[in-house]
Amino acid sequence: MANTRSAEKQQRQAEKANARNRAGKSRLRSALKKARAGVDTGSADASVLSTGFSEIDKAAKRGIIKGNTADRYKSRLAAASKRASAK
């Protein structure tokens, strides 16, 4: 329980940030699932991958995931797409 006004304000700010981050993480996960599903079914056209990459970049820019994590997600998604198109 917050004892001072500044601690109460910090608690309010933390709750808002937590909600924002949770929503962003959920949005990212949904985009990744769609992109991965598109790659798995073989219907991964450029727009599906582009949308996935865009969501990953936005999450990194907003600080929801780190830059290296974003790069790793994009790399793995691109590699999976390349493997799927080679079949």
C-alpha cells in the first residue's frame, strides 16, 4: 500500500503501463500466431509476413520487447517462410 502521494502516483502510472504492455504483448502474440500459421499452411504471402514484421517492429519501438528479440523473431519468421516456399 502506498504511503505517500508520490508513491500513489507511481502506483497509478505502473498500473497504466502494465495494462498498456499487456495489450501490446497480446497484440504481438496474435500477429505472430497469424504469421506462423500462414507460413505453416503455405499461404504466407508478402502481406502476412509484412504485417508480422510490422507488429514486431512496433512492439520493439514501444519497449514491449527488446531489439534483439525483435530481430530474432523476424529472422526465424523469414527463415520459416523461406523453408515453406522451398517445398
